[in-house]
Amino acid sequence: MRVVQVLGGAEDGGLEKHTIELSDYLHEEGIDVSVIAHKKFKNDFQNVHFIELDLSKSRNNPLVLYKLYKILKKENFDIIHTQANKATDMVMKLKPYLKSKIVSTLHSNKKNKKSFEKADFVITVSDRIGEKIKNKNRTTIYNGIKSQTIKKINLYEKFDIKNGAFILCAVGRLVDVKRYDVLIKGIKDIEVHLILVGKGEKEEELKRLSRELGIEHKISFIQEMENKDVKELIASSDLYIITSDREGFSYTFAESLILETPLLSTDVADIKKTIGEEYIIPFGDSKKLSQKIEYIKSNYDIILKEFKPSFDFAKEEFNISKMVTKTIHTYRRILT
């Protein structure tokens, strides 16, 4: 089976991470994998045939579409697997001229999903984001997390936090959609310490907010961390927090549960289905968030027991092996 992964952008994020790991593990399962992507990713893809093509320009660029068509026509892959909206839009423009079957993965809750309705099969990374897609050939395959041995570390010492403080953490780009302003306001009147990892356009605004509220001493802003260090942070924190207005699939949500750290989240992706209504917070409501944190802090041992089924579910469902097995099953299903 010859499969090509098509990656439309040139950013470094969850989408790119997913495509790199999926390609590597598909190769290990004996699939002949190629990747069409920006040249910056060449060294990230090991053991696969890398085809350099810059798709980061406009999705309607005729020269880029022609180059993409020439590659796909020449190679005549069994399956073209488009990752996210841009790659899917571009390949669907070429679909009438190709013989390959097309599988498209939807990674985020975009308004315009028309291109996915033309795919031979659609994979969504959560049930929620695929609800309105008019394509009967659809399934949810959760993104998988690589298995690693993660040790707990002394966060009090590493980040100069007062001993015994209840530690919250959040990891993500510092942008509007993540709503970290709600999180910062939510800790104003409670005794906790927040470790916020990420960088982005809202960084200075969030730091200014913390100073205006007089709680800069309660927050450690960390711009960057290695992946393993992030996992150690999550494993060693008392509570993980998601305040986003929308998410496709949150890697850190999955990692939090796998590492047995409870979390509070807004009702995004399939998180409520996994952790239950009790640990869902309203969008934009810092007061309710504050109350929930206080409740968890005061009943922590009970909370850990209540989260055990969610921890077990995550270890079973959010792993690379299951993701790859389900993906290969989807490929075989549309080729038969």
C-alpha cells in the first residue's frame, strides 16, 4: 500500500507533530509512506520518501496546484491523506483528475468544511468537530501520545515556588482563543501558583494583567520548554487547566490524563465526554473557574479517585499504537 501524507503549512505545532509521528509509525507497520511538505520539515521525517513542495502560499495559487498535481499524477499513490483544511482544499481541487482514494483528517473546528465532504473518507480528531460534516464515510481517531517514562520533579525548587503551594499549569500559545486572561483572573483571590508555558502575541498583555491584579508573584511565565520537560511539569502539577474557546484535539489534555494529573476544562473537543460534566467550566467565567479550583484543592484525594476511570480511558485510547491501527484499518476499508 502506497500512501502519501500532504501537509499544507509551514508552522511548528500539533498538526505537524501528528503528521511526523503518524508517518514514522505507518512506516514501522510496513506501509510505503511518502510526504509532500515544506522543505523545512525534511529532517523531521525519517524512513519515508520526502517530496519537497512549498504549500504555504495561497491555496488557490495555480502554479503550486499544478506542481502538486504533477507529483500526485506521476506517483499515482493508492491513498492521498490530506492533513487539515488547507491541504484538503488544495487536493480536492485536483480530485477529478486523480485516481487515488483521498482520506482527509479534520484537526480543528473550522467554519468551512465543504472540502471534507468531497473526500472518500474523513477522519476527525474528536467527535465534536465532525458533527456537521455531510459525509457518511467518517470516523473519529484520537491523536496518539508517544509512550515515555516520565518522572515527577520538584517544581517548588525548579520555579522558586513557596513550599506546599497548590500548583496549576497550562501549556499553549498565548493567543486570544486560549483565553488565559480568564485563567489569570480566576486565580486572583485563591492561594495557588500557576505555571504558564507558551509564547505568542498576548504575552505582554497577560503579564500586564497579572501586574494590574497584583498577582505577578503567583505566576511563572515560561516561554519555551522541551517536550519531555513539559510532560514532567504536567505530571508534577496538581491540576491542569484548559480555558480555550475552541480546540480540535488538545495534546496536553490527553497527556494530563495519561500522566494522572486531574484537569478542569471548557467544553471543547471531546473533553466532557472523557472527564464528565463535573469538571467542565463555563466559557469566559473566571469566577466559576476559581470556585472549581478551590473545590478540587479542598478535596484533592477524592478528586484523584474520581479521575481514575478517565486516567485509564486515556491510557487505552490516546496512544500511538491505537491511532496507527485505526488509520491503517481506514485505508484498507476504502481500498476494498
